[in-house]
Amino acid sequence: MKISYMLFNRYGTSRTIPFGEAWQWIHQVEDEKHMKSIFAKLKKRIRECRLTLANLHIEQRHSSDDFLEQATFTYNGPVIYDVSIVPKRIINTHENLFEENRTEAT
């Protein structure tokens, strides 16, 4: 399953994402535990850095509605959907995990 979302700094208080920019994350999720972990970290980051969650998309091809509901309950916050928000940076965590696993194996 794939999850993508943007974090938008519209208040100027985040130290990681510059004011007025949005960064997009793409996660390849393996199971419910992994998904809950992603949403818990996301909720914490949004709260601490005063970011706005935008354009959340969950590809549900291989998951049940119960699985999706249980996992997203962890976040349970507002999401804005706006096609005019363009990400300045795209982070694909699946590729990063693949690179880390490959490095550890060698």
C-alpha cells in the first residue's frame, strides 16, 4: 500500500520546511503496524512544527476498509486538499529504506 501526503508550512514556525513551502512524502507501507507508526510520527511532527497536512492520498489496492480505518485513526486530524499546493521537495521513503537495507546486507 502507498501513502503520500504533503506538509505545508503556512505559519513560518517550522525549522525543517521553509516558510511557504510544501514537501511531499511517499511511503510504501507493509502492514498495519507500519502505517500506525507513520501516522503517529506525522501527528507529532505536525503538532510540534505547526505544519498543515495537505493532499493526503492512500492507495488502498491491497487493503481492507477496516485496516485503513484503524491505521488512520491514529492521526485523526484535519487535512486540506488543494491542487494549487505544489511540493518543493519529494521524499520517497521506500527508496531510502531499500538503500539502507542493501547497505546493511553488504
